[in-house]
Amino acid sequence: MSKQPVIRKQQISFMLYNFIAFSIIFTLFGVIVFSQMKSTLLAKVDEELTRNQEIYVTMPDILPGKDFMAPPPNNRPINRPSPRIIPIKWNDEGQIVNIEEIGKLFYDNYFTELQFNPRNLGVISSIILNNSNHFRTITIEEHVPDNQVAYVQLLINTDGEQSILANFQNIIILCTIVFILLSISASYLLSRQTMKPIMRSWNKQAEFVENASHELRTPLTIIQNKMELLLTTPDKKIIDSFEQIALSLSETRRLSKLTTDLLTLARADSTETELTKQPLNIDAFIQSVSVPYIEIAELQDKRIWLQLDCNQTIEADHNRMHQLLVILLDNAIKYTGENDFIGIKTFTQDNRVLIEVRDTGVGIHQDNREHVFDRFYREDKARSRESGGSGLGLSIAQWIVTSHHGTIRALPNEPKGTIIRIKLPK
């Protein structure tokens, strides 16, 4: 499958997911704001209805039709009804009995469709009259004896509140549409940003597979050719085919190391490898790991010196730190010649432990230092092939250091050579 259609399809999927998420969020936000606005406006109306209901229930002597301007009996204060309240009086037969108090014209214009509903007794509800006039209403029972009035229905016109809500609803809908349209652009930009790490991973994986295939194919081809050559001369003794067998064994060992390194990096990428951190004395640890390499260097007329001035104990994985030092010392020995020096220096700086592996070998060109930790990168491929290098060692070293929350850098060693500097937290 081609890369571009897959990437394009995935980007469109991300864009659709983001667009749907934005649309849902903006729509819900609009609904919540509108609902809150509506409940706030109607709450004030309902509060006014409830207050007037209490007045009519507790003080029947000031029910509609009474003289509100008369002096209060016993000089007690009177909570007068709100002027917005329209009282409708009903008899037991469900007929309005205070049409004259309401006003004949007012009644004909607004309340001819009004019907009594005993199920709404004591409950605040909304009604629409003449398909255009909105009211909030509550009905209370009349307790005055020998009175033809059985119920009093209190109404408040809410056309003003409904007009505000209608305008606010239009604004919310318009803003929601604008935000949804803007979310298309935002979804596209976010999908592109989301695809960037995927593209990097895709390219990295493709490059990794290509390089791994190349590295694996070379030793396999050599082994196959040597084995086929041996099959052509079945009568020969082993000593006569020593060169072919030795070369095949060498390539087999190289293949085994390469597969081990590949497995280590694959596990590192999948975060399957967990570190087992324990207290580790840096100086003592480096001293013990360096012993066999000092002997190997002496056999090759090279010298390894140690300057261990750290004397700090850190939390680290012993096996991975051992692997780290082996990689660095192995590289230093490979890329130094006779009479060259390899040094390991430890010290503390800015509350961090520093480890430096120095050599006076061929060094690394300035333009290539930032690439030496890339997988399969080799500055001198021919020399690396001769020494058995695959270009994975420093990548593994970088992973080990990073997993310990440290940093690793390649620096020039004057007058020649390379310094690999590692910084680890205490």
C-alpha cells in the first residue's frame, strides 16, 4: 500500500473526529448557555408569582377586587400585589367571574381562549394565548366563605422575556454556526499537527526496516555463498576449508549481535523494557567494568587511563549501565590506532554526575557529530564493516542514558579524537 493514500486517509479521519468533537462541544455549550439564560429569566417571573401567591393565600382580605388603598386593618403592614399580576377569578363551573374588573376589551383581546384546568392547581406553568401571547400562571384555591369565587388564577405576561430569549437564541445559533465553520479550519490544522509525529514515526520505521534489511542481508549472503562453496567440494577436509568456515562463523557472530541490538531497540521503542534501578557507585562500577578492556587495549598497543573523581552513588540499572560502558569502550578501541590513548573521567557538576570517555583516535567530523546517535549511521562505512560495526551501538547508548533521565553528546577532543560526555542526575 502506498504511503500517501494511507496518510491522507488517516489525516481525513483525524479531521472528521476533531470536527465532530468541536461541533458537539459548541452545540452543547450553546444549549447550556441558552437553558441557563431561560431558567434565569423565568426564575424571576416565577419568584414574583410565588410571592403574590403567598400574599393572596395568607391575606384573603386583600384579594383582587378589594380596596387596596383602604387603610390596613389593625395597622398591620400589607404586601401589595405586583402590578404585573393579572388575577382571573373562576367559579366552580370554570367560568370567569371578574370580566368587568379585567376590562371587557382586555378580556376580548387576550383571554377568550383561556380555560380553567384544575390539574394545574398550585403549579406554575406556561400558557400561550392567541398563538402569540406568553404567560406564566399559577392557580390558587379561594377560601373566602359565601363567595362565588372558587379559584384565583394569577398570570404574568412574559412576552418581553420570550422576545429576549428569541433574540438570544438567534445569537446562539449564529455563533454556533460560525464556530462550527471555524472548527473546520481548526480541525484541518490539528489533523496536520497530529500527523506530524505519525509521519516521523512512519519515515523512521521505513528507514529502520530498510537499513535492517540491508544489514541482515549482507552477512546472510556471505554465509550462503561460503556454505554453497563448501558444498561444491564435499571431499575436502575441514582444514582445507578453514578460511570459509572462519568467515562464516565471523558473519554468524556479527549477525547474532546485530539481531540482539535490533531486538533491544525494538523493545525500547515499544517501552516494553523496564529498568531495574538499584544504588550504583559510579567510580567503583567503572573501575570493575574497565579491567578487561584495559587488557585488550594493551594487547593492541593502546592505553586506557582512569580519572575517577565522582565518588557518587546513583539509582541506575546495573545491566544497562554495563552495556553502556561496553558500547563506549568498544567503540573507542575500534576507532583508535596503536599508541593512542583512551580515558574515562568522572566528576560532578551542577548537581549531576558526568562521565566522559575520551580517545585520541580518528575522531568525528563536525558535521557528523549530531548524526552519530542515529540508527545505522556510520561515518566511515567501510571501516565500520571491517570492524564489525552496525551503527546501532550509540543509538542503544543514547536510549540507555535517556531512560535514566540523562543526556549524551559527542564532542571533539583536542588535538584529535572524540569525547562522549554523559550527564546523569544524582
